[in-house]
Amino acid sequence: MDILAFGVQADERPLIEKAFEGKHDVRCLDVFLNEDTVPIAAGYEAISTSVNADLSRSVLQTLAVGGTQLIAQRSTGFNNIDLDVAERLGLTVARVSYYSPYSVAEFAWTLAMAVNRRIVRASNRTRDFDFRLDGLMGRDLRGRTVGVLGTGKIGEAFTRIAHGFGMNLLGWDVAENPACVELGMKYVEKDELLASADVVSLHVPLLPSTHHVIDRAALRRMKDDAILVNSSRGGLVDTEALVGELRAGRLAGVGLDVYEAEAGLFFLDKSLEVVSDDTLARLMTFPNVVVTSHQAYYTEEAVGQIVAATVENVAAYVAGRRTGNVLVPRVPSGGGQG
Ligand code: NAD
């Protein structure tokens, strides 16, 4: 079978080509799937996509007309895919439901610590041979409180690190995770978590029920000197509201690996262009904000597992085997979140 892989990073390409070698012919493209690029997929029975692919109605319709039957998404999150439309069109959609949660959890703490200990500013200073410490004072984490929104696989790994720091653990989730409870996590209402936490980290998926889970009201409930970290999905945070609160001098700092309007920006080199996104441009001006471009998952272990699972998703489709990674067609019970 011929497979067309969209949105392939340079480091990822040899891994994908090697993993499919001798099994299927794979063509890797660095461009992302969207309205403009979807014609390239005509004639490919299987395509593989990444987080910022546009798999909305019209793109899915064009894919179906062009003969595509399998979409193998190389991520856990699938908020970029209109599953109802995919199902109506008779497409099969698979994702990677598990890969190293440590990749994202460790990165979330990297962001929190970079903000807390002013690492970016310190590094810029020393490169300029300015060795003063003014303005670089951080805080010990031991004895402080972390609030974890979403205590699934990544939230649990994040909580284990917080436990290692000696922090008090607060959690918010629709279901308690016994492993987190065993570490001493106390599950509370979101408002209580926000009001008590020194570090708030987001690990829920982006769903209609979690869209802007951190809105203006939520931001105002947080301590003035709290740190907010989002390494899950940009749409969890109302960015306009965040900019407003930062402008008012609230929050100690923010670490963002995701941004709600990241599609068309993140993973791309825009350094020679005028950025038309005023919200992002304003966000970049705050000295206490660190932004990375959706790289939390980007470790050798996680990318290796994502590629291996994608090969397995294609093999299962060819063999007519249903696995836990299949989102569409849905199981009659309505499962599929995996
Ligand atoms: P998971 O399914 O193991 O955990 C998600 C948790 O959120 C579950 O415990 C679930 O009960 C909880 N949850 C779901 N809906 C909720 C709601 N409405 N209210 C409260 N809690 C709710 O998922 P995971 O593997 O831990 O991944 C979490 C998210 O991390 C993914 O959905 C994805 O968006 C994001 N992610 C980001 C990157 C990155 O590189 N930045 C990489 C992988 C995953």
C-alpha cells in the first residue's frame, strides 16, 4: 500500500522511512494537511497526519473522493479531526493512544522551572557577559502546592515528579487516579485548586467541555504569583484573557508549549515574515512568558513509539483487525476516546 505522510519533521523522516521499509511504500512531506495540500493525497489509500493537520469536513470529503480510506494520526490528541464526518464518509481513523507520557510530563516541568528560575533571561544575560543576578530570583518548590488539571497518563507522570520535589498535590479530574491518590494527591473542585496552587499544569484533552477551561474567571482565581503551564492543547486557555491578566501584572509567569492559533505557525520557520497574530506577538513581549512550539512530545523514545504504533495501525487496518487505537468506525458502545 502507498502511504503519504504529512507534517513530517526532519528528525522524524528517517525513522518513518525505516519503520515502513519492506512493508509499505511511504512518501514523507514536510507540509501539513490542509485545504491547499489535500490534492496531493489523491490516489493514496492511506495517509498519516500530525497534530496540526486540518481534518475538517471539506478536507475529509476531498480525501474520500480521492480514494483515501485510512487516516493514521501520529498523536494522542485528535481534536483536529471531525470524527462524525469521517465516520459518515466510511473512513478509518486511528491514532496513537499511548506513548511515553514522561516526554510531556518532563517537558511541562522544564517549562515551569524555566519560568520559575528565569532560565531564558539568565542564559541571554550570560551570553552578553552580564553576570548580575538582579531579577533572577526564583522560589523553592518544596512545600509549595501544585494543581494538576487532568490526572491521566501524563498528569500522573507530572504528579510523580512534583512528589519528588516535595510538593503538596492537588488534582482535578472527572475520575480519580488511584496512583495519584497513593502519592498523596487530594482531589478538589477546580476553583479550590486554582486558588491554592503555586503551579497549575494542564493535562486534560481538548473537548467541548474543556475548551477555555482556563478563562478570565479561572485566571483571576489563581494566585497573583502562580505559574501556569499548558503542554496539552492551546484551546484549553483563553489566550486573550491571559494576555489581559499578564498585562495587569498578574501571575509569576507562564509556560506554553501549545497555543490556540498555533496551526499555520508552529513547526514552521516564520522568522523572515511579519507575524500577523497580534495576540501571540503580545504574548512574546512578556519577560515572564516562555513559549515553545509543541515540542513536549519530541523525545527519541516518544517519537520512536509513535512511529512504531503508526506502522502497527496500518498493519492492523490491512489485516482487518480492530485495535484500541481506532477512533472511527466507532465501537457501538460509543467508546473511542481510548
Ligand atoms: P489521558 O486520557 O491519559 O488523560 C486525560 C485525563 O483528563 C483523564 O484522566 C480524564 O479523565 C481527564 N479528563 C477528560 N475530560 C475531562 C473533563 N472534562 N474534566 C476533567 N478531567 C477530564 O491523556 P494523556 O495521555 O494524559 O494526554 C493528555 C493530553 O495531553 C492529550 O489529550 C493531548 O492533548 C496532550 N498532549 C500534548 C502533547 C504535546 O506534545 N504538547 C503530547 C501528547 C499529549
